[in-house]
Amino acid sequence: MPKKPINRLKVVLVEQGKTSKWLAQTLNKNETTVSRWCTNEVQPSLDTLLQIAALLEVDIKELLNSSK
């Protein structure tokens, strides 16, 4: 059974015309780490998701796929 993507980070970045490189630099994180978040290989912590939501000026719920 394929894993369902948990976050929508890549989609939201594209919608806003921003890149994962921009996000990595802004958060002072490694580009590889952010890339892995965008591909749903690993997930950012809730604190980091809150930071990302603030940077992108979106509700944190917009960064997550529904569990239903």
C-alpha cells in the first residue's frame, strides 16, 4: 500500500511562486531537509510547520492533507 502524502508543502510553495531553496534559506535549514519535506519522505516538526505557515501567511491546516 503506497504511503499517502501527509503534507502539502510543495503544492503551497508552487501556488505562492516560492521554492524549497527559498524556504531552506529563510528557515536556515539544509536544502536537502526541505526537499525531503516537500517529497513527504520525512515530516517537519509541528513547531517548524507553524514557522512555515507564518512565513507563507497561511493557516497551518493548508500545509496538511486531510486524514479523511
